[in-house]
Amino acid sequence: MSPKKEINHNIRKHFNSIIYNISRYTEIVLSIIILVVIALAGIRLIMEVAGTAVPDMDTEFFTSFLSQALSLVVGVEFVKMLCQHSAQTVVEVLMFATARQMVVEHLGPNETLLGVISIAILFGIRKYLMTDNDDMNSHKNKDTKEH
């Protein structure tokens, strides 16, 4: 490589590193914001349940509670996905989101069957196609183990 191309390559590499670091820190900040919102929504949910008289806890109340609680679970799994960057967490988020949709929305038979098949496929992927090394940052893990 000519010296001019090498300098351009180094500058581009440096800028790529800066952009990557900015995006990584942005992900961390967004994860913290999402966790704060999840915590506040969880507190609100607890206060709502505590403020409801037992006779008023009918199936509509339970469905609403379950919808909100499962949404919080999906949110927590999403934050884990942002932090871990692994294929395993992506599959888990998809499983929780699909299960939440099936439980809360009272889908018809065809949609329910499709949801069950989707979750079965995700379990199959997790069990048979994924290994401990299926990590989106596996090249980084290898680099840190070698040094």
C-alpha cells in the first residue's frame, strides 16, 4: 500500500472506531432509560394492584395486569439483548414477545397455532442450532482470551 492510502486507511479505521464507541454508549444510555421506564411502570403496576379491591379483580382486570406485566418482561429481555449482543438473547426476546402476544390478545385458532409453531421453532433453534459460541461478539471474545 502506498503511504497516502495507508494514512487514509488509518484515518478511516479511527473514525470507524469513534462511531462504534458513540453507538455503543448510546445503546447503554438508551438501555438505562428503558430500565428506568420499566421500573416506573412496574411500580405503577404494583400500586394499581394494591389499590384494587379483591372483588374488583375480575378477568378483565387480570387480562390487563397480565398484558402490562408481560410487556415489562419483554422490555427487560430487550434491554438484555441490547447489552449482551448474543443470538441467544435475540431468540429469547422473540419467544417472550410471541408468548405475550398469544396470552394477552386472545387470538383465533389459526393465529394461536401459528404462535405455538413459532415458539416451537424458536425452541428448536435454541436447542439444536445454537451453541455457547453463537455470540455476535465471538471474535471479540477470542481476542480478549488470547491477550
